[in-house]
Amino acid sequence: MAASPMFPLGSVLFPCVPIPLRVFEPRYLTMVGRLLDEDEPGFEFGVVLIERGPEAGGGDQRASVGTMARLVSATAGADDLIIVGVGTRRFTVERWVGEDPYPRAELSPLPDLEWSEALAPLRAQAEAVVRRVTARVAERQPDAALELSDDPVAAVWQLAAIAPLGEYDRYTLLRSTSMAGLLRQMIDLVLEAEELWAAP
């Protein structure tokens, strides 16, 4: 099993959602440089949530489920790179294989969540709840007006990305095993968040 380059972060990446990153640590500059040197377009790296520890410098504790990111752009600054990746598919980390010159891990893909038109009412409910609650905390969530994809699976993941939730709740959503479960959990978590914000 080939090891994939990995980028542990303090945030969750969902499939079908873009992620801008400022890359300044030498190990990640090396990683991006090697990705850009590859002959094949659409190079990817894995993103996992850092559960404990700092985002920079290593020594962190990492989640076991993450999302591959396809590198779509890289812009060089004076001493850093600004890159944009887009989440593609979810995976489970089987084994971390090293940190030198950058983190790498052996991964197993997770099945894609399947859409059924029978879920359309549940998706509509989830979108209404997310947009209503997000509007109440708009100063914290500037992407509330995000237009969702016409693809229903992509739209559900994008909805999860704009939901006003903490990273551990987002991680719970990332680990969903069915589309119905993802939608129901999203509704429940956002309503719980609304109660917290409404509390005096």
C-alpha cells in the first residue's frame, strides 16, 4: 500500500468543499513542491483533524478519518505558499509511516455516501435549519450565502461545511455511514448549537 502525503489541520475538510491553506512550514513546503513536480495532474494529499496538540511543529494527536484534497492552485509568496485544495473522497488512516520529510500514511478509502430522491425532504429540512441558524451567527459564518451544488451529494457536504458547528461536531458528520444519517445528525447538531446560542 503506497503512503499518501498528509496535512494534519485544526479543521475538518469535507468532500466537495474547497480549503485555502497558507503553507509555511518547511516540511509542507517540501510536500507541496513534490506534488507540483508530479507528472500527473490532480495530485492529492490527505487532510485529517488534529484532535490534540499544535497545528505547527508536529507532536499532535490525529483523527483516524479524513478527506483527500486535490490541489487545484498554488501561489508563491515571499516565504510561504497559498494553496487551494478541494475535498474529494473520505478515507480511514490505517497506519502512519513517517514524518520525514513530511507526514505520510497508508489509507483505506471509505465508501461514498449514496443519494436517493427519497431523501430530498430531509435535505430541504437540513438546509432550512442550517441557513436559519447560520443567519443568527452570520458574523461568525461569512459563507452562509454559499450557493450549493446542483449535485445533491456535493450539496449536502457543502451544507455541512457552512453549518455553524465546532470541529468535533464536523468530525462526527464526516464519519457518517449513510446520507440519511448525515442529514439527521446535521439537523440535530445544528439545533443543539442554536439552543446554546439562544441561552442567556
